[in-house]
Amino acid sequence: MMLRHIPFLKNVFLYSITAVGGPQAHVAMMMKIFVDKTPYLTKEELLEYNAFCNLLPGASSTQTITLIGYKRGGLPLAILTLIIWISPACVLMGAFSFLLHYIDQDSLHKNIFKYVPSLAVGFLAYASVKAFGVSIKNLITWMIMLVGVGATYIFFQSPWIFPALIILGGAATNISKKRIPEIETSPKKVKWGNIWLFVAIFLLAGAFSETARTNNWPERKPINLFENTYRMGSLVFGGGHVLMPMMYEQYSVRPEALRESDSIAAQNQIHIEKGDMTTGMGIVRAMPGPVFSIASFTGGMALRDMGPVMQVIGCVIGTIAIFLPSALLVLFFFPVWNYLKRYAVVYRSLEGINAAVVGIMIASTLYIMKDISLADATAASLINISVILTTFLLLRFTRLHSPFIVIACLLAGYFL
């Protein structure tokens, strides 16, 4: 039965190797690949999925693509979709943990990626235009969108801004008198397996990690690595730009402070040099795929001094630990969310939620643009403007596949 999903999985793979620009740009690319090119779902469904995933901790773009697979083929296809989506980025970042000290870091200027921000702006502008026509239809949605644009732009670095705006947008449209009949359905039995597994892993990993730390086990690094990464994947809101500072503090800043105060306790602690960590953080921003793949790099670097085999195991531990909580949470709560949509109070919220998402997308476009040279009257600024306009026009008025647009942008960065 999975054979009929091969075209879908092929699109997921093409998406995974060309999805650059961070989670907001990822959603824009999803709209082109999974809505316009091959209508696996509607624009309204994609906006709803993205909004729902922004209410949960973890990797929102990863959760969104997992839900697309879940919609098409249930749990088996959702798992395959997740694996295909994360694999290219995680393999590359894991390999980079081996190659880092064999590469001249001064040569890692990433010129090939220098027009990727402009590409992301083009994708976001396209998605914003498409979503605007679907979601902004009356005064209240206009107000929610404008508030969303301003608040997101000002507080873009805050991990709470996205879920806060989505909740407030849903609450605002509940003030209206719009009603739909509540469908009479018998309560469905909630499948608690995923959430119990999530909690059990969280508690057991914490207990083992703390025991290993307290007793200073010589081989405690893999245990600590799994617990630290799983905890971050379980609690982080706001995506990769929030996750990376957490990892920097956990693996670079804290170990150095401990070494100064208690060198014996620091002997078996995970420690990644600050320079190595910041280099990995820079590379992952230009890498296609989920930004959470930084965990594959940190996992490899954490166990690098234990030999090549353990370093590979560290990459695997980091990958599993960072994405497992996101998958368990989204696959547990999504059926509950679908059931709750039968009620008028939740149905009315969707109008405001979608308007808030449009505001977030527009603000993300503007936020990325502020760091791009556009008005300097230089060759670079003219190319940036050309990349933005060309990307938008190709997406809006042609059926050209998104991967070709990304490849053209990378070639422009290499040759220009």
C-alpha cells in the first residue's frame, strides 16, 4: 500500500534537500510543493497545521511536514515522511562534526549561500500573498493580522510570541456571534500511548542522567547527551534560533564555568569548544532542512573524544533525542485537536488563528529583509532585489518546481 505514496515521498525528499531559510520559509515552500504543485492538502489545511504546530514545543516545520504525511497515509507514512525530511540535514551535520577540524574554517564564508536570505524573502512573500487571499476577509481578521505583523517584528526573538499571537487571534474571533451547529458525536477514546511514552522517556532519561552526573560515571556522556537533547526538544518554543543558544549554554558556557570551579567534576562532562559550537551554528543556518539538525552536529562533537564509533553513535543519539519529542507530541495532540474542531468555540477560533499566521508570515518577511542589502545602489543590492522579485514571480505565475529555483540561487551565489 505504501507504493502509491512513492510520488509523495519523492516530493518530501526534494523538499528536504532544498528547504532553506528557516521554519517560516519552509512553510512557504510547503505551500508551493504540497499545495500548488501537487494538491496533497489545501491552503487552509496547511495554515491550520502550521498554526497548530506553533502551539507545541519542538520543531514546528518538522511537525507540519509530519502531519502532511499523517493526513495522507496515517502513522506509517508520517514516520517515513519524518525520516526522509530530517535525514539529509542530519547526515550532513553529523558528517560535519567529523570534518570540522580538517577544514580551514576561514574558507567557510558560505558564499554559495549568500543569496539564500533573498530567496527566503521571495518564498515568504509568495506564501503571504496566497494566505492573505484565504484568511483576511473582514475587519477583525485585518486587525489580527496587523497586530500580528507589529508584534512579531518587534518580539521576533521571543520564543513565546508565535503561540501567544495564535492563542490571542483565536480568542478574538470567538467574540463574534458567528455560530455553527455543534455536531453530535460520541466521545472518542483518547489513545494515550504517545503522551505516556513521552513522559516516561523524559522522567527516566532525567533520572539516569542525574544519577550518572552525581556519581560522575566515567562513561556518562552518552546518557547525559540523550537527556540534555531530549529535554531541549521537549521544552523549546520558537524554533532553532531559540534551541541553539540553549545548546551553546549547555555544552560550551556551563562546562567552562564548571572547569574553573571544580576540575574533578568536569572531567567526564560534555564540553564543546565555543569556536566549534559557533561554527556549527553558522553552518546549520545555511543548510537545507530543519535547523534542529544542529543536534546531530553537537551529538557527534560531544562524543568525539571517545573514538569514531562513539562519535557516530553521538550523532544518532542527538538526532533521535531532538526529534522524538516533537513527533510524539504532535501525533498525540493532533487527533485531539481534530476532535475539538467539531465544537463552535474551536471552529470560530480558526478564523483568527489563520489571520495571526498571515501576520507572522508578513512580519517574518520584513524581519529577514532588514538584514539584506537592498537600497545601497551596489551590485549586491541589485542582485538581492532581482532574486526576491524573480523568486516571487516564478512561484506566482509559473509551475516551475521549487528545487530548480533554489539551485539557481545557489549557483548565483557561487558565480556572482
